[in-house]
Amino acid sequence: MKILVTGATGYIGKRLIPLLLNEGHTVICSVRDASRAYPFKNEDEHLIIAESDFLKPETLQNIPKDFDVAYYLIHSMSNSSTEFHALEEKCAQNFKDFAETTTVKQVIYLSGITNDTKLSKHLLSRKNVENILDSKKYALTTFKAGIIVGSGSSSFEIIRDLVEKLPVMVAPKWLMTKTQPIAIRDVLSFLLKANGNEKLYHKSFDIFGPEVLTYKEMLLQFAEIRGLKRYILTVPIMTPKLSSYWLYFITSTSYKLASSLVNSMGIEIIGKPSNINQLLNVHPISYKKAVKNAFIKIEQNSIVSSWKDSFVSGLLQHKAHEYINVPKYGCYNDIKHRKVENSQKTIDKIWAIGGENGWYYANTLWKFRGFMDKVFGGIGLRRGRTNQTELQVGDSLDFWRVIYADKNKKRLLLYAEMKLPGEAWLEFKIEDNILYQTATFRPKGIAGRLYWYAVLPFHWFIFNGMISKLV
């Protein structure tokens, strides 16, 4: 079959596409930025990259219209709470208008469980999207998932941060809210086995794991798997805003996502039983098994996708290639160069920079800069990196975003997503066995110029040490 996947560079899309290709399907990969489709470009000859944005209907002409099944995986969880519902409605309506002009027979939508009588704005928006997608021109199949547990998922990473950082937690009362977590492996199985299945046409199913757990029980079971003893005290006095700041400062989540999650965590996410497990022969695994599977992927350094690599986890809101041409005028530069003894060894070091590997020199100062960024509402160093040895365009790298990464051309370009009175780039490039390390800063007003001169002595110290370590 020919299958369209929207949200192709998202957490689910990145994992679903290789599975579809492996089954012999031709996949149309819909992405807002073609440069971010790098993981799939050489994956299979049956893959079509279509640069399109469902907020811009005119770009949808880039998508071929002769496909059988479409996966709707577009979500705006991390966008501003004042606009996300409008964006989701617009995306869904534009998708429906487009889909009704194609040969599609089935649309598969991944939503969230919405059975509670009181729903958060995000869950209400998910429900609204399902209503918009319903059509007489094609069959809609909706899967409503519980909390998704897997390496790189937002829920997994937040729980991991809490458990591994805090021996004792004084936590909000929503930790006693009940939910039914489901493993990412099982979500993908449902999605994969649903395509072309006429028994699922015009139907909606809740998909969830075998256990009903509170968030507190999830934290304690996670700690047990990690061999950690943790104590949790829940208090009723934390407001949603306080709870959001609590998650923001302790975990790797952004404040926008933390706020969205807190608003949803007070809602019970309990699924309605159905015969979907028997229909598709999927039998969801336990929460503990899902966590163990996630750590196997982490230990193998084979995390396929992470929520942190979404552009909404940082400041960058445009296509990555728009930042490739580093400005030359009105900018300050710190340029260092060294002769390279072993080009491949240096490239490997550059591609492994940041995250757990650190920045090779004055890591304490890097951590302090990350801490200060977080204090002023930035992202700090908490995102780390998804893969410890490989980088792709669009990946988050501590408080940087990968804009260009080509090992063959020996060039890596990063764009700063920390709080700054201006814009900053950091480039590593090897030419004629010389490593050029260039920091570029385009100041915004007087504050930007004062900032540059204030940090100049630290730059001299840090950047000299870093390039020396790299060569």
C-alpha cells in the first residue's frame, strides 16, 4: 500500500515509518522541513519526502494524492496554551480538506483517552480534532492512548528525572491521579496492524496497558527497577502554576510542556475496554516491562526518537535551513583554529560533544551557564542529546539546536536556544587538516553588546581549551 505519514519527524512518526517500510509499503513522509527527514532519506527506495505544512494549505500540493492510508500524528502539546487549540483545529481542518481530494480510504488518528467528565484543554482539543477529522469520504480509525512509556517519551523522561534526582519528593496531590500507561512498542503495534483493516473503519478504540496505576506508583515502580529507594510525600497546597515550576526546575521539560502536563495530570486517564486487543492480536505489556525495555534501548544507544528534538522544546520555530547561512555583518566573532593530527578522530569527538560527554573543557562553567539560563526561564543543559555518538539536523544538543551536520563535509553548525539578548551560532569545520571553531553572536540592542563584552574573557578561556581538546 501507499501510506501518508503526517508528523513524520515526531516521536511516533520517526518510529512508525521504518516499520511501514519494513513491511513493504511505500511511505509518503510529510515534513515541514525536508532537511529534518535525514534519518529516512536513504532508508528505502519506497520513501517519498514531501515538504508540507498543514497550517499552510498552499504547501499541501507537494504531497502526492494517490495514497491508500494516512496517519494523522500532528499534535501541538508544547505550544502556548492560548493558541494550541486553534492551531490543532486549523491543522485538522486543512488535513481533512486535502484528504477528501485524494484517493485515501482510511485515516488513522492517534489521540488521548478522553473518558473523564472533566477534561483538560489539551484533551478537549484532541477530542475536537477527532470530530473535525470525521468524514464521509474516508473511514476514520481513532486510537486513544494512555500515558506512553518508552525511551525518549516525555512521560518517561520526566519520571526518570524525578526518580534519579530526588531521594525525597514533596509532590503535588495530582500524583494520586489514576492512569493506564502503555508501552510505545504496543502503540506502534496497534498503529501498524490497523492500516487497511476494514473492521476498524469508522471506529474509535481506547488503547492502554494492563494496569491502573497512580503517578506515585509509577514513580515508585520506576525507582524499584533502577534499584533506588525513594520517598514521596504528597501535599494539597501546590497550585497548577507552582506544580508547573516544580516540574520545570527539576526535570528536562520546558515550562510550556510542564504547564500542559500539569493541567492534564489531574484528569484520570482510564480506558474503556473493547475487543481491539483480540482484533489486532496485540497484548500490551506491563509498566515495569515497558520501563525495562526503554532502558535496554538507552544502554544500546539506540533511541530512535525523543520529544526533546521537537522544535517546540526550544526557541527555534522556523525551518532549520533558514539558519544555515550565518550572518557576517553586525556580528561579533570568536574564531579559533588548530592543525588536526587525526581528522576522523576529531570529527568523532565533535559529533559526540555535549550531553553526558560534556564540552571537553571547563564543564563546570558550561553547567553554570546552563543553570543561569534555566533560572532566567531558558532550557539550560537539561535536554542533553538523544544519541551519544550521532547528530542529525533538528536534534537538540543541550541548549543548542543542530542546524547542519555532515560528516563527509566535516561540518557541524549549532544554533543557540538559550536565553540571549541576540542570536548565536557555533560552527565546527575541518578544511585542509585545519579545524576552524567559530562562535558568532548577532547582538540585539545595547544589552546584546554589553553581554558580548561581559562574557568575552570566559569565551577566550573556554573556547581555547575546547578546540585544543578536540584536536
